[in-house]
Amino acid sequence: MQAILARMAALSVTDQGAFTVTRDRAAPEGAAPGPRLSG
């Protein structure tokens, strides 16, 4: 159980880190990837 909880905790941390990184990158360059993805 401890191993499973540790893995879930690690995944949650990595997911939050990825989301924060993508948000930080999308903030200054929000206009660039938007049209590319939609177009």
C-alpha cells in the first residue's frame, strides 16, 4: 500500500509540474500556439 501511495503521490506531483510548466509557457506565447493548433 505504501508503494502504491508513493507512486500516486509522485504521479500527482509530476502532473502538477507539467501543468504549471505548460501554463507558464503558454502565458507569454499564448497567441503563437493557439492559431497553430486551431488552424
